[in-house]
Amino acid sequence: MPSIAILGDPPARAALKEALRAEPGIRMVGELEASSAAVERLRRLGAELVVLALAHGGDDGLGIAAQIMREAPRPIVAVGPGRLLQPRLVSRAKGLGVLEICPQLPSPASGEYEAQRAHLARLIRVFAHVPVVTRAGACARWTPPTVPAAPPLHPRRDHVELVVIGASTGGPPVLETILRALPRNFAIPIAVVQHMTAGFNRDFALWLEQVGGRKTVVVEDAILLEPGVLHLAAEDKHLVALSRTQMGSSRSAQRSFLRPSVDVLFESAAQAFGAHVLGVLLTGMGSDGVEGMAALRRCGAMTVAQTPQSCAVDSMPRGAIERAGVDVQADPVDIAALMGCCQP
């Protein structure tokens, strides 16, 4: 039974406490003001997960989230300050380590209340025992911990014509780290599936372009691959390699309840490029990408998984390592170095 603490102003705490009070399988151990003193109290309470109610503007609450992830890391589920979430707020929250952010719950009299209350409770149960990593620094950027890792291998330089990357929970700051560490002259096309909250795909693309300094396009229809450009899956569409010169999108059936799916991207890349592709599977919950990594290995492509110790959630890369096998395990900076080695 996960133990939770609720952080926020008194009205928000009261609303959340009432919404979760009778929920089976959730134990509330405290409710706190979102202040710097909350971190020490969280330690004493032993809360496994924090439900963070953000005030309008969100800055104060996100500052506390950053402090929690620096000093006493644990899963955080945030509840927004209104019914409509601002894309920049969502991007910043996830970059700081918040696992999910939901809109403010409607009035209990609303017909939507019960469904959204149940959704919040399900998120709490799912994320309560997710292992998280400390996020050091004033901006809480991802910092690789000191852990033993397999030494990077040099990819077969003449083989790589496309890099495909899959990520889910905890992915945005890792993608930022990789993109920042890439050589400026990196000219191989990159295709990315990042599981993303509905409605924030285009803002995420703009954010990636800003932090990575690399042109980023959302693939809605068939387009030519561009050297060095990041090609991002569109919302509710699979990203697929149509040929060795084209990427496209598909509204085919969900894969493991997901669209876009990492597996679909990786398998299409294996079919279109054969061994001429580098597959990278990053932090994330679930098993999306595991079968795709196996498909890439079968066709002779090089496969890289983020080291489980460096992940916010290690289910996806660990699944690939254990079930499909990978050529290399590496932290994000070494993944960027590997990608850089792919260029002739």
C-alpha cells in the first residue's frame, strides 16, 4: 500500500485529501505546505510518493519539486492549477523529474469527477514504487550517477544511416543531455518516439529544438529524411521508416495500448534499413521497445540501452537487456559519444 504526502495550499490539499480519502490501497501520511521545510518533513514521514498541487503560475511548486529531487528524491505526481495545462508548465515539470502532471480535478458535482479522481488514484499506485534518481543542480538537470557501466563500443561506422530513439517516463531530460552532448556536425538523421502527454507534442518539439540546437520536425505525413535533423513522432500517430530516404506516420492500431509506439518505429527501421541503423532505448515504464530492439538485433543493427542505474524508470531498457540483449549499455553522455562515432 503506497504511502503518500500531499503538498500544496490548504484548499488544494483539502480537495485532494477528500478525493483520495476512501481510495483503497493508498495511505496518506501527511499534508504539507509547499515550502522548503517540506523536504525534511517528507523524510520524517517516510512518504513513498508526493502528490504536488501546483498554484497558479506553478513556479513555487516546481521549485519544491526540484528541491525534493535534489535532496530527497521520490516519485512526484503533480496536479495542475487549472483544467487546462500550459505546455511549458508540463515540459518544465517533467524536466525537473515530475513523473506525471494532471489537470485540476473538477467539482465533485461534475460528471467527469469520478473518472478523473480514479485516474489520479491509478497514477499514484503505478508510480509509487518507481525508482527515481537524484537530480542535482539548480535546474535539476539529469546527472549520471557514479556506477559501473559497460565500456562503450565503437559502432560499425559505415553501417549507420539512421538513429532511432525510444523513451518514456523520465525521457525528456535524458534526450536533452544526449542532444547537448552530440557533436555540432552530427549529420545522421534521428527519429524519436517519446511517450508524451496529449496536447503537448508540438511544444515538446520546440523545446527539444531549443535545448538541443538541432532542427526538429514533427512527422505528420511522409517526408524526406534530413541529415542531422530530429524527426519526432506526431501525437496519436506511429512514426515509421517508409524507406531509406523517407519517414512517415501511421494511424494503425495501438501497440500495447500505445500510439506512437517505440516497437513500431524500431521494427519499421529494421525492415527499411536492415543493419544500417542504430537503435537506442532510454528510460521508461513498461516494455515498449523491447520487441523492436530484438528486431534490430536480428537484422544486424547495433543496439544501445541506457544503463538501468541511470534511469528514472528502468523497465524499458532493462527489459531489452534481459529479454532481447543489447550490444552496449551506456549513460546518456556515452550514448551521445557512440552516436558521434557513427559518422564516417
